[in-house]
Amino acid sequence: MLDVALFMANATQLKAVLEQGPSFRYYVTLTTLISISLFLQTVIGILLIVIARLNLNDVTKQQRLNLLNNIATALVFFTVIINIFITAFGVQKTGLYPSPYGRRYY
């Protein structure tokens, strides 16, 4: 479920970056990082499905399962690192949805 939540958060962040357009300072950087993160999350999901379908009790498949598990773990690590950078660059609100209170000047 955590993977699904992160996938949805990245999709929302990508939408916000695309709404801001190429004039946003980190447009290319964030678009690239979010796209890589979404791709890695898809690969991780497929790997987890493959791992779950293979029989762990079959001794001939245990080495392959161990390798797939290690690959999935490494991809999760890289996804976390990429998402730290996404957070560091930040996604700003676009202003497309005005405040219900209107503009206030202090």
C-alpha cells in the first residue's frame, strides 16, 4: 500500500509541475526525477508480483528469488533517494485554484 501511496503522490507532483510549465525553475529536473521514480515503482511492483508467484519451497528457484528480492530492495532504495531529491527541489502550488478568501495584503 505504501508503494501505491507514493505512486499517487508522485503522479500528483508531476501534474503540479506540468501545470507550472517550462518557466518553472526546476521544471526539467523535477519532471525527469518524478518520471524515473514512477518508472522504478512500476518495475518494483512487477518484480514483487513475480516474486510472489514463484514457489519459495522449490530449492531450484530459491537462488533466483533471492536475486529478484535483492534487486527489488535496491530499486526501493534508489526510489527513496530520488524522492528525497524531488522533495528537496519542491513542487509549488500553481495558483490555478484561488483562495476562497481572496487576496489579502498586509
